[in-house]
Amino acid sequence: MKEPGISVCIMHSNEIRFDLYGEYRLAGSKKKFSGKLTASLAEGKILIDDGKVKFGIENGAVFNAGDIDTDSFLLRDVTIGIQFHWQKKENQRFAGSLKFLIEDNQLAAVNIVPIEHYLTSVISSEMSATSSLELLKAHAIISRSWVLAQIEKGKEIRAAERVYESGETSDNEIIKWYDREDHTLYDVCADDHCQRYQGVTRLHAHNAKTAVDLTRGLVLMYNRKICDTRFSKSCGGISESFENVWEPVKHPYLRSIIDYKFEPEDYDLDLRKEENAEKWIMGNPHAFCNTSDQKILKQVLVDYDQNTKDFFRWTVEYTQDEIATMIEKKSGINFGNILDLVPVERGDSGRLIKLKIVGSNKTMTIGKELEIRRFLSESHLYSSAIIIEKKDINNGIPQKFILHGGGWGHGVGLCQIGAAVMGEMGYVFDEILLHYFRGAVIKKYYD
């Protein structure tokens, strides 16, 4: 099999300013384009302004790169960290071709690029390109496996002619999960919703390319199928099972595992039980990802990630006004005063799958973990592995809520900080992978 290509949506806007470096040709045209241009959406049509003349292009038109190794384009004011606490805009440069299409009444800029070029950027965007080579090799394989699995899953959904369902809502319950199946016009997006991809902007060291080259075409497989390899910053000591975060499908290679060489003592690890989850989250157990070593953390935490100082265990406090206002803003529902936040169901890592919000006006159960994190933070709560403490109760109304939490992210699959620690301890890439993805095998998928 030859190396596949991939389409990645970089940004949405009513107007997109971009620079072409090299010789680009608009599909169906012999004219060459370079320099500064602007794409805009007007009355349902895509217009290009090259500084001299405006002309229309078809929905889905592509500016094709002449040479993948020398031609590139720059997109201005790309938003990264969408809805997270580090959200910001930056200019980003990409290799490959540039496609414009209309999605949800906005203009979308899509990069079409060979998958190995894509992966080199992903590894540099997700973590420092100066990380240990074994960590980067492991990450190259899971990033390659994940994106190929998503492409295959998309084909299966389209072939079955079915609409992908991602939750259900009733008067008393909102159960929702967020995955990439809602992308139908391209393969993946460029932000944390899929995996970070920031083009050649982050290619500032050679290690990422070396890791991708050394693992070219390698993927994780289970029962002859590419593994849907997930990863997060910190599992908090125990990883989560796939079905507790996304669709109710069990993947044997995405089961909950202890992120250490052996089980920690003095803990009952059935964290679905409230008393066990409380002891675990309020405790400080041994785990690969339980580290404060800045040398290791800088491998995984790129500049804007380092705004987060605590990730293995952390605390967030809200006043009654703050939490009531925030939940109403995020849900669109006026719960009134928040009287209680009641754990309904926990996953294998202690992460909440369902949470009951008890308000003076409305009571409702929400899930899954990302929906809980969305409701309980202005951006995203670091994790849904939380213990909820109510304080200063006045006439049955808590004046303060304290959330004690563990981990950063959904916790499924590879734990990036744990994997970085393993790399520093001398574990090689296959040992790292098979620690997190039990029962999977490493296979060559294309040359």
C-alpha cells in the first residue's frame, strides 16, 4: 500500500487571509498563484482577491502545490486551543495543497497533505520536538494509527449510509460525547478535538521528523484492524475505558490500566465506587504520570500548555454565583441556585460519566465526561475525575463548591506525561505502546 493523503480542516471564518509561497495552480486552471490573497464568503459564493482582481471559485476548489517539499502556504489568525483556557490566534504555515469549502455558512480552509508530513507536524504540535526519541516514536505510531482508524471509520459510516449518533437528550438527561465523526467534508480537524496539527509552524527540531521516518507506515493493530489509539495529557494514575468516554463500544486494547509497574498499595481500585474514588483522587499514589520533573514535563507541555501548573491532582473553587452563572451559560438552562452536584456514575478511572445537577429551578443529569467538563468550567475542566465539596451552606444553598480533581484530559489510551516518564526511565517505544494498549501488535501498514 502507498502512503495515503489526508485532508485537515485548519480554520473557519467569513474571511481568510493567506499567503502562497512557491507555484500554486488552481484546479482546472493553468494560471499560477503566489503572494498575498484573501478568500471571502459572500451570498453563498467563495471569492478570491489577489490584490488586483476578485474572482469566484467553486465550493471545494483546490490550490495545488507544485512541490510538496518547497511550496507552502500561510494562514493568518488561526485560532488554536478552541474553547480551552489557552485559546489564542496565530499565523500558521503548511506544506501541501489548500482547499476552500463552505461548512455551516462559513468558509473553511483545508490542508491536503501526505500523511507522513502531517504526522511530523502533529508530533511537534502535541509536544516538544526535542522530546526523547522513544517517546516521539511511540507517539508517531499512535498518531498514525488514530488518524488512519478515523478515516476507515468514516468510510464505514458512509458506506452504511447511516447518521452517526453521539448521544441522546430528554427533559431530565443530556448524554453526549464528542468525537470526530461529525467531520464529513474532510478527514480531521487541526485542534484538540482531533489531534493538534499546526503545520510547519512547530517544526523547530529534527527529532520529530526522525521519529516519523523511523516508524514510517507502522501502526497498532488488534484482530487485523487498525487500533483507534487515543491519548491524553495525564490519566491521573489509572487510564479510562473507551466506552465510558465515547460511543458504547468496547475496545479490548482501550481498557483501564494502572499507569505504573505494579498496583499501588492501600487502595481499592474499583473506582466506580464513590468511597474508593474519593480516596484515590484525594490521595497521591505512585504513577508514571505523577511527576513534577520540569525536564520531563517540558517534553509534553508546549508553551501554552505550561499555563497549567497542576495536572496530576488539582483543586478548583467556585462561589454560588460563579457556578450558577457558568452552568446556565454553558447549558442554556436556568437551574437557579445550584443546590448540589451529585455523582451518578463513575468510570474505571474514577472519572464521572454521569453527574446530577440539582438546582432550585431544575434538576438534570448530564454526561459523558467532556459534557461534564464543559458545564463545570469557563473553558474545559481538566478532568471529570472529581470529588465535589460543598461549603458555607446557607438555607440549604451552598455558597461555595470546591472540586478536587485528578488527571488532565479524558484519560483513555496513552498517557502523554506517563509515556514521557517511561522514556526517561529507559523504556523503548514498543514497551511504552504495549503498556497502554494491551493486546495490540505493531504492524507495517504501508511502505
